[in-house]
Amino acid sequence: MSIQQENIGKLVARREKAREGGGKTRIEAQHAKGKLTARERIALLLDEGSFEEYDMFVQHRCTDFEMDRQRFDGDGVVTGCGTIAGRLVYVFAQDFTVTGGSLSKTMSDKICKVMDMAAKAGAPLIGLNDSGGARIQEGIDALAGYGEIFERNILYSGVIPQISGIFGPCAGGAVYSPALTDFTLMVKGTSYMFLTGPGVVKSVIGEDVTSEDLGGASVHSTKSGVAHFAAADEKEGIATIKELLSYLPQNNADEAPIVPSKDPVSRIDDSLNELIPDNPNKAYDMYKVVRSIVDDGRFLEVHRDFAKNIIVGFARIGGRSVGVVANQPAVLAGALDINASRKASRFVRFCDAFNIPLVTLVDVPGFLCGTRQEYGAIITNGAKLLYAYGEATVPKVTVTLRKSYGGAHIVMSCKQLRGDINYAWPSSEIAVMGADGAVGVLYSKEIKAVEDPAEKAAVTALKKKEYEDLFSNPYRAAERGYIDDVIEPRNTRFRVARALAQLASKRQELPAKKHDNLPL
Ligand code: HXC
């Protein structure tokens, strides 16, 4: 054998060993838990044969706690780049088979390298997390490593899309980095996110809690809102990440890809003319409208199970990506509460950062009131959504379907928040509040003064009718130009598509500033 062949043989053997990560037994343990390995995940994520791996031979440098006896080529993370549907992405996947994927300083160096490369190339970054957080044996070095990752998450926020998959028990820095990224996806039953695991929780505050109850996918996709997506298994999770990317541009200077559709933009949907119930207090399903107006009824919903009183997600109209924000009258009557405001404002800001036009469908009776909301700072949280819409410079097309009352009317992309084109259905009611509330405020003394119950009811009904005639329609707003046109519901897809086409070359700037100070 020539020296050259011997050298190549050594390389092949070392690569093979590196690909085993923490070894066969740990890989089997990973599979037994229903989890894939870091490399298997990358193989599922990227186009076949496109993965270019970096730093396969990097090892940690820790010598404390006998760590020098536990060295693995590549350490606990696999990094590199590849393509998804032919588009370049950078990726890191933590390897739980190597010290539980816990983060060493060298792992951080590897991750930061692909983050920097992604930013330089203007390509999305996808992190597949499966890690116990900072590697305890490395102490401050591991913390410094997280600090460096967080700083890059922040610097590149709004520059390239950053997507986090949570594919195992993730703690500490392994959850804070995802929290700084744009989207977080969890897998039901096998992934957890918490600051510290149940063992540490028990020893520090004495609380007994399971991993699932502390930070399972259902907790974070329904209660905390930390997770934007919850997948049934890893395969579905990776498919969702790919689908999400298909709606996004490569970076903030780019446009999202155009995906032509056979669904004509001129398609008319007569069923929308029948959708709004005669009784204004009766709900209907906003998903019907969303699916009716987007290409092929395809809608990738974000935060599907969290704050269901508002719907947000990605779709295409005329082949172009749009971000849809829609009140859902079937849940809490579509009222805006703290969680709905947080959910929608983050989505609006993402779309604005990445040049994705916003289509807003309005049916909102107002902000949810009461002590729970006030103590939880509905004022600050509602202001987030106000702020997000007001600062957004992407094309904003708004359709008011029914109620649009008070502060919630202003928040939902009204004309004065620089809404570009605002339509209303004839069923719209654009006013400070609904008739019941308004009559209660304006005529309470007169109504109280009437003693006979029948007469009292008649006076109330009369005042309500007067109010409704004035305000329970879109025309007061249309007369002032606050609504650009009142449209037939069945034409909504066509009108929205045409509005978006008109706005395709929209240019709008914000005043120069260091950065804003949105109400966090
Ligand atoms: C070193 C770690 C580790 C860590 C896990 N391991 N976490 N090693 N540092 N942080 C090792 C375990 O010792 C074990 O090694 C192997 O990984 C697998 O872990 P298990 O506990 O056997 O697995 P499992 O039961 O699935 O539990 C996973 C876990 C748990 C929930 C993640 O390991 C855990 O709670 N770890 C500690 C989490 C934590 O508190 N991290 C520090 C966060 S502070 P062996 O050799 O026995 O197989 C932090 C700072 C940044 O991250 C904060 C930023 C704000």
C-alpha cells in the first residue's frame, strides 16, 4: 500500500468513526427513545447528497472531570451547509449521543462558524437542538460559548431566517438560543424545553413535575407559546421546517420565491356572500375565508394551538408569499387578549423584516377586558401589536368582514397605521363599540328613568336601532376614505390579489433611529 493510500485509508476510517458520534450503544439508546441521530436528521432535512460538513474533527479541550478521556471527533454537534429544494441553508444538529449534546466551547465555535457563514452567504440557519445545555464540566467556557451563540442569534435576527427544531430534552442555553430565533418547532412526546430539567427543579425548589408537564410540546404549543409548531414525530417536524422555508426569502434583502399556481386569482367564491350570520353575535369560522382567498386553499398555520382567537400563518396569493393575520370569531368572539397580541405582533414583525406582505382579515369586538388581562399587562401587550402594524412597511392589505370596534379597529392594520389598501364587506360594523355597550353609556340615565319594563325595552331598542343605523355598517368609514372600497365578499380573493399586485413595488421608510423601543 502506498503512503498516499494509507493516508486516505486513515481519513476514511476517521470519518467513519466520527460519524458514529457517541458510539453504537448510545445511537441504539437514541433510537429506542423514538429519536433519530443528528446525522439522520440532517439527511432527512437536506436534498440528497447536498450536505457539506465542516469541523468533523474538532474536539473539545476540557481536561477537568477526566473529560480528556471522553473525546469524540466533531464533539456533540454536526455542522455544515446543504440545500433544501435547491436553496442553500446552513445547519447545525446537536448530537445527544455525545455527553447529551451538552454544549462545550468548541461546539459553540462550530455553531458560530456556520452562523457567520449563513449571515455572510445570506442563507437561512436551521438549528436542530437535542442538548442538556451548557456542558457542566466546562463551567464558564460553556457559558461563554452560549453567549457567543446568543450574540449571533441577535445580530442576525431580521437578516436571515433562523429556525429551531427541538428534537429532544433541551435545557438552559439550548432553549434560550431557540427563543431568540424566528420559529421554534417541537416534537410531541420526545422533545422538551425548560430552563432546567425535572431533577434540578426538584432539588432547587422541591417541585415534583414530569418533563412533559414542565416543558413538553403541548405545554409550549398551547400554554406558553414558546413553540410555534408541534409535530407528531421527527419526520413531520422536518417536513414542516421545509414547508416553512418555502414561504420565506433567503434573507432580508431578498424576496420569497414565487410558486406559480393553477388556482386563478380571479376565482370567485359565492359561498363567502352567505358566510356572515344574520345574528351579529353568532360566530363563523374564519378559516373558511382564509382558505378561500389563498392559492389552492393552502395555509401553513403558525401557533395553531396557541391563542386561537387570532389566526396567523403563511400562504400564497398569485404565487407570492403572504402573511395572513385574521381574528377568529369562533374563539372568544375574536377578541384580542394578551396572548393573541403577543402571537400576532411577533408574526407581523417577522413578515415585515423579511419582505412578506400582510393580509389582515378583521372581525374583532375589541380587547378582552377585566383584571386578569389588566394584571397581565394587556396594555403593554396590546401595544406590541399596535406597534408592529404601525412600523411595518411591507404592503398591508386589510379586509374588514364584520366587527371592527374601538382600539382593536385601530390595531388591526387600519388606514392610520399606514394600512395601504383597506376593504370592507357590506356586513362591516366599524365603530367605537357595539350597539349594546354604546347605548348603555350614552342613554343610561334616560333608560333608567323609564319605569315601565315594556317601555324601557322599547326605548332601548329604539336607541340601539338609531346607533346601528349610523354605525353598524362600513359606510361611515368609507365616506371618510378610511375604507378604500366596500367589496362583495365573493370577490375578496380577486380584490386582495389585485391590491397586492399594485403594491408589489411599494417603498416606505421609517425615520432614521438607532433602533426602536417597542413596548416589550
Ligand atoms: C454535561 C450532561 C448535561 C450537561 C446531560 N448530560 N446534560 N453532561 N452537561 N448539561 C449528560 C448526562 O450526564 C448523561 O451522560 C447524558 O448527557 C444523557 O443525559 P441523561 O440525563 O441520561 O438523559 P435524560 O434522562 O434524557 O435527561 C436529559 C436532560 C438531563 C433532561 C437534559 O440530562 C438534564 O436535566 N440535564 C441538565 C440540564 C441542565 O440543567 N443544564 C444546564 C443548563 S444551564 P452519561 O455519560 O451518564 O450518559 C445553561 C447555561 C446557559 O445551559 C443559560 C443561558 C441563559
